[in-house]
Amino acid sequence: MPNTTDMIARITFTLKTHDQHAKSPNKRIRKWDGRTPYGVHPSWCALTLLCETNLPEDLRERGYYALLLHDILEDTNAQLPDDTPDAVRSLVAEMTFPGGSAQEMQEVWTKSTECKLLKLFDKVSNLLDATWMDAVKLAGYREYTLHLADEVEQHYPNLNITRMARAICAD
């Protein structure tokens, strides 16, 4: 588990980077309410992963940091911090889809099981504030999220995030 000082510094980096270096104004604020700072999303993903005590400790730490950074390269003009471990850099690169959601939904299945696990946290977070999605987009997003949950559960059973994904997709 990362120490509290490192956690605060990393979360602060994420919040500041999305606020001060966003590629466009809509990448500073979440779509669903037009008020929530974008950095709340990767922070939620990362902190929720740390609650998954059924995962190996090294995966929790690596995954937490990758989730904090997962939108930096796509949505900001910033680079990853110089001291970012290679394993975290690799995960962030694997989670980055310059072509957006359509590319991700096609290519994620060729990625590592860790990438798919982390993407599930990302998708559940997005569904928590999906009020901006039209019915067709929401249905496709839910279907994709459920497929991710099924895939993740094969490799990482008994996780809260898979239960959350199924609950939020049930409608």
C-alpha cells in the first residue's frame, strides 16, 4: 500500500494536471454536471482499486498509480512524472487509446488482464455519471462494461468492482 504522503502527492498531481494542462476546457470538468473537476474521476478509480483487498498487494499499488495517471496522456498536454515506475508507465500506455471509446472497445480484448481490470474501474466510474449519454450510447457502454466484468472475473474472482459493474448495468 502506498504511504499517505505519496498518495497525497500523486492525487494532487492528478488533480492539478487535469485542471492546469487540459487539452481543452471540457477536459477540465466532468461532462455530467459541468462542475466536478475531471481529476476526481481518476482519483475515484485509483482509491476504489485500493479497497480491493482480494488483489495482490503489488497489483493494488501498481494499478492504483496507473489509474491516477490513466487519462493524463489522452486528455492533457502533460507528461507522466519522471519518477513513474516502468511497470506503471506500461500500464498507462496500454490503457491509452488515442482513437477514443470505439478504438478501446475493439482493442481492449488484446490487452493484458491487468489492463482490462483497470479499464473496468474506469468504465464503472463513467457509468456513475452517465447522465450525459443518450440511450444508445448508454446501452453499448453497459454491454461493454458487463463484458469487461465477465473477463475480469475469470482472472480476479470476488471483486467489489465486478459486483458494482453488474449492479450499475442492471436496468
